[in-house]
Amino acid sequence: MKTCQVSVVVPCFDEDEVIEAFHRALLAVLEPIRHTFEICYVDDGSGDRTGARINSFAAGDRRVRYVSFSRNFGKEAAMLAGLRMSRGEAVVLMDADLQHPPELLPRMLELRKRGYDQVVARRDRTGEGALRTLLGAVCYRAMGRCMDVEVVDGEGDFRLLSRKAVDAVLALPETDRFSKGIFSWIGFDTASFTYRNVRRAAGSSKWAGRNLFNYGIDGLVSFNSRPLRLAIHAGLALALAALGYALWIITDVALHGVAVPGYTTLLTAVVALGGIQLATLGVIGEYVGRIYSEAKRRPHYVVRETSESPDRAVRPPGALPDAPPGAPPVVPMYEGRRRA
Ligand code: UDP
Ligand code: MG
């Protein structure tokens, strides 16, 4: 297998509007730095012309390779596929929307040369609303306290990994992948630097439907069993409180006789206990759900085509299949679910 010095892994989902500009910007940075390189695109079941564009990049350039999924499997699966196909001594993961500036690559490679196995580019929160910044900070602080691995605010998937680090990531077989936790779990010497947050160059974020709270729960449940421990603690604390309350009532009745029945107290206690029981059941359910999906041992994604497929449809650059004028719109048979 032919190796190279740097692989750039780019997961793409419906990035038609920005992928050309991204590709040009990336080549403009990679070509002058005199490293042998490859760009590994992963088309995560895009419904637009992203796949055709990537295909055309690869047709004219052997340094570009790609894999296309049969449908949208989510960014985690796309990153995994990219890492698996990469052959470089160092692998850089980056988004296709130019929010991860390619100009930072030389700096990352420089830090790699100094011996770091992971180099993380950490974005600041420039241009974000105050509420979002506050929520993010609170969420990360809470996750940091509850998780066994360290997750840092602003540190995402934009990072360089050495071959050793990539092999360590690929050795983790879990189905429900939480990359932020995985990168932290594998360890190794890590360097990080901060860059100014930039807006998406074009197109729209695929994150709109997911909120920070659910993401926090994913992170928590993926990396430890502390929520279960917390449920035991809460249960015991409540049982003790109930015992204390019962003793107090018994003493009160012994000393002063039967008082007015405490309907409100009773109702509050029942509702509160019901809520806690439901929440605990939810926690257990999250873990059981994960065991279920792990037990099925399904592959993380299904590949439709790769740049190495013998029967791939090679389209020369500039020959993207445009619909003829007046043609009826093509309705996709399967509208992939958008996952981040
Ligand atoms: N992405 C993907 N599959 C998905 C969702 C996103 O491969 O199901 C890619 C997307 O094309 C982009 C990167 O993941 O290159 C980050 O996505 P996005 O910009 O929507 O996330 P945000 O930057 O808003 O967190
Ligand atoms: Mg983005």
C-alpha cells in the first residue's frame, strides 16, 4: 500500500455550494508545503451534487480519493470511513464548509514535527450569541465534571492525528461513536492552539435539529456509568429523607395526637418520586439502548462507491450532470435522515 506524509479527511454532506471553494483553498495550502499528500473525501449520502463534484476532483487528480455512502450515516461514520481509508503518516480531519481554515495546516504539521501525536485547533467563540456562549460553557463544565475523559470547550474534530493515534482510534470498535471522547480517551502528547471562529462559507449547518442538551447526554452516557451511580445515590438519599420524615411524623403523633392529614405533602412526595423514578428509568434505558445497538454489531456505514471501485462512473471535471432546461425535478427515492 502506497503511503504519503499527510492525509486530509473531509466528511461531506450536502456541501454542493461550498465544496469547490474548499477544494481550491485546500490545494492552495497543500501544494506549496512540499509534503506528499492525499485528500480523502467521504460523501455521506449527499442528496445534491456533492458526490459528482468529488468524483470530478478525483478523476483529474490521483491525490484525491473518495468513498461514497449508500445513504446519510452521520458525521461520526463519515469520519471513521475517512480514517480507515487514509494512508498518511499524519491525518488531518476537517469540515468541508471552510469553518476549519486550511491555512492552519502548516502550523499543525509544524507541531507534529515537534513530536505531538495529536494537534488540536480550538475555535474561540467569536461571532456567537451571548446566550449560546453561556450555555456552551455551562454544558462543557457539567460534562467535564461528570465524564471520565476530558472534553474542552471549542475543541472539536478539527485536529491532526499521527498514524499511531489513528490506529488507536480505529482499534475502538464501538457502534455509538462520540469522537470528542474517543480522541481524549486515546491519550498521547497533545498540543492545541486557538483560532478565530469563522462562519460557514456557504450552505447550511446540519446541526439545526440537535440541541446541546441531547449532545451532552450522548457524551455522558457514551463514556461512563456515572449517571447510574448518581441514580443509586439519589435513591438512597431520598429513602433516608423519607425515613427521617416518617420518624418525625410518628414522634409528632405520639406527642400531640393525630394531626390534620397532610394531603399536599403526600401528593408532592408521590409526584417527586414518580419523576425521579422515570428519570432513572430513562438513564437505564439509555444504557440498555446502547447495549442493544452494540449487540447487533451492524457496520457503521454501507459503501456505494469508492475512487478505487473498478466500475465507478468517471466524470471528467466540468462535466457535472446538469439537468436539461425544463426537465422535471428528480425526486430522490430515499431522503436520508440528517445526522451530525
Ligand atoms: N457532515 C457529514 N454528515 C452529516 C452531517 C454533517 O458528513 O450527517 C459534515 C458536513 O458536511 C461538514 C461537517 O460534517 O463537512 C460539519 O457539519 P456542519 O457544518 O453541518 O456542522 P457545524 O459546523 O454546524 O457543527
Ligand atoms: Mg460547519
